Amino acid sequence: MAASLALHAQAVDNPAANNKADNGLRNTTENAFVFTGSDGNQWSNIANWTCNGAAATGLPTAADNVTINADCAITDAQTAATVTIKKDTKLTIADGASLNSDVHITIKDGGQLFAPEGSNYGGTFEKTIKGYGDSRLGNYYFLAMPITNFNLANGFANAGMLNGDYDLYFFSQSSDYSGDIDQNGDGVIDFDNDYDGLWQGEWQNYKWYINPESGWDVTDFTDEVANNYAYMYANKENTTLSFNGTFYAGNQTRQCYYVGACDWPGLQLVGNPLPCNASLTFGNRINGFYMINEANHRRNVVAVEGYEAIVAPATAVFVEATSGGNDQRRVTFVPSTGNANVRSAKGFVTIEVLSSDGILEDRAYVRDYESEGLSKFSLSNEGAKIYIPQDGKKYAAVSGTGATTLPLCFTTNEGGIHTLTFKVENMDCDYLHLVDNATGADIDLLRTPKYSFDANDCPYATRFKLVFAEEATNDIADNFAFVSNGQLMVNNSGEATLQVMDVAGRILSTETIRDSYGKSLGLSAGVYVVRLSNGHDVKVQKIVVE
């Protein structure tokens, strides 16, 4: 990954960036119709409309402006001059139904237009970008272009993407891509200092292509102009992007490839170009997908399990093609009226990490069926990570079939209070506990599916265990410590740190020991927690002082 991916470059002067694209609005009458949905969802029902602030006495005509404020369905032929679809509402044009072909439709961020396959409705699609301000993490978005006639030469500028201080990247795994990069950052590309032969660098920075020294043209920024191509974008300021043109309609399919020589083999960034929620379906040799953290758009990438899920309009996701031939390596975006992820009936335990302010930071899954594991993938080393280790690899989704315990690893470089939340879906599970190896806490997740902890308490990744069977709890600590005649006896090999804590997690003593060890406790009767760590692993056991 290019080092500059984590940096915000300064704005590049581009006069076209400040030219607002013609939005195509026509002169209209003073009639302003609002669809309220007060009597169902049918456009043809006059009771669902207001006109100029009063109850409507007729339906909109080809000269009137329309605002869709509630979910609306067109099942016959209707007309309007302009239609604005507000956030969290959708306009559905049924097969065989229509709006007049010259209507200008504006889709606000969060609004949706479902239209018959092959239709040619057009207008403006808006996408709201939250600025990163002074944050070092930034608010990145995976974007797909929701119009059929997007032009690389001027499309980014016309959409407002080049205004101010911005970042714009394209992710490519082209096996034959080569080029010269300003690797030493001096603003000049020259053979002696910068040439690096064949460059496979997956992240291409748009600003390299508009640098006069590069000798490239912006039309070379992607492999080709295709509807499922997608980009990563951020802007320092809050801004609204506006894409003007004809909207895509119908299914959209992208063939994916495996390029083994890349740093991230098989990963493809593909986007939903439809102006509506799309159901994402995979062909063979693609398992799960990844998307930018939905809550705050940081560069953290969360894995999403399942073979069918909902992707919002103009949003992109990473999918991973596995090695071998190219057969059935494709993803298809199909218009979907669903409002949430659609998974199979197979069972999942979904584990999410929330920051102290409740923002989703990462996600992992344990499944109750056998399938390929979904690897952990991230654009950034910053932020919290939750994953399951197996065979020396990190996984975001694994099979828990037949397991009595699973290690659950957590890492962060931000410290502070974090919260794990657990959701069990379609899983026949009558016992599920979380054990905190740092404090000895044992949480019944079926009764209390949430656990908050201080990330500074334990620097080791192997902090937690998931326990699926009651009898397994007896083996968690391997019985390395016991009390005899008021003495704490510890079975150990090599150098380690020994801590004794009360059940509230307060540390009562800390010392370095070597090999097996005994010490007088001097503690009042009660239950205590012993923690033994050697820099690589942690063991925790409860003891009883009588």
C-alpha cells in the first residue's frame, strides 16, 4: 500500500473543480407537491399529497415540482417536472409503470430510486461527506459512481470531489500496470531517484495523474471506465458531492480476478452503482466481503459475513477472489427493497467492538457451520481490532463447529474503555461465555451480551476466550495455581509476571518470578484472581482463600 495513503495532501488548483455542473432543472409552475404517505404509498392516491401547503385537489402534472417525503410507489403512468427524493425514503417505479422521460430526479443522500431494468431516468445523485478536519485518522468513504455517463476527464471536478483539501484513490490489481512514482516526495519524477521498475502499487493517487511532471492523463487513472469501479475519498471539510447524469437500472455484474503478486492478493474494490439499495450476491471463489467502518468512515475495514447483503447506493466494498481460475469470480448488484443485511438461515455469533463514545470500530463472526475462513483485513494499523487466531493467521470469521473454546484476540493502540457486544443469530446455543484473561471475569453472554473493559489493563492480544460448553470452564486456566497452607503456589517455566487481583480487577500485587514459585498471601478470606503473563501469553485462574 502506498505510504501516502495515510496522509492528506494539500489541495491542487483546478479551476474546473469550482464550476457547478448544470443540474438540468426546468422552469416550472409555482405548484409544489409533497408526497406525505398519509393514506398508503400510492402516488395515484390524491389523499397522499399536499400542494403548496394545502391538501391537494389533483395529482402533479408535467409542470410541477414534487418532493417525496415518504415511501412512494408508482404503478401506472405519472408526470412531474422535478422529483426530489428525501433522505430515508424511496420511490419505486413498478414494471410497466413510468414517469415522463424528461423528469429531473434529485436523490438526496439516503434516498433511493427503484426503477425497472433498462429505464433511463436521470438527474442528480447527492452524497454527503463528513470532513476529517484535524483528525489524523480521517473520514474515508468507499464510493461508486451512480451514473452511466461518468467521465474521468471532468467527472470528479463536476461532482465537487476536487474542491478544497481532498484525497482520492483508486484500488487496482492490474497485473501489467507500470509507472513512475514520486517516491522521494520532492515533487519531481525522475529516473535516478524515483523509478522503481514495474510498480504493482494497488492504491493509485489521483494527484499523481494531474501532476504536470507525471506525463499522465487523468483518463489513465483507472483501468477503464466501468460502472462497478470504485474509489476511496476523503475531504477536510464537510461537503456534498453531486453526480449528474443517467442513473443505472437493473442488475450490474463485475468479474473479479486473482493477482497473486500483489500485497493483497485477490482483493477487488467494487461498487454499487445503482441509485437504490442493492443485494450483493457472489459467484464461486468469493467468500464474504469488507466495507469501511459504517459508523464513522475511518480507514478501519470491517468484515461482513454471508453471501447476500445490502449495500447502499454509491457505496463500494472489498471482495476477495481466491487463487486458481477465473470461473464464477463475479459479484452482482441486484436492486433490493430490503433495509438490512440479509443472511442465510445459518447461525452466527456477531462480535462488535465499540469505542468509549459508542462508535463501531471492528467486527468479527463465529459460525456454526463449516466454510472457508474470512481473513482479517485493514487499511490501517490504528484503531481497535477483534479477530480469531487459527494456524498462525488472523480471521474475521471462523467456524465454531465442535469447538468448546475459541481464543478471541483484541488489539488497540488507543487504550481507554471499549465495549464488546455479542449477538446470537439462528444459533442453537444454550451456553456461551466470555472469559477475560486479564481480570478473570466470566460473562454469561446469553444473559448479558455486552462487556466493557479497560484496554490498558492487558497489552496482550490473547485477552479473551469464548466458551461454548459449561464443562470447558474447568480447563480454561490449566490449573497452574493453587493455595496450600496460606501459600500461593504457581507452576511456571521461565520468567513471567505474576499479579494477584481482587474480583473487581484491582491489582493487589505485581512481581517478576522465574520458574515455579511460592509466596505467602496474607489475604483475608475470599475469591481472588491470579494472572501469569510471559510476554507472549496470559493465564488467569481464580483461587479461594479460606
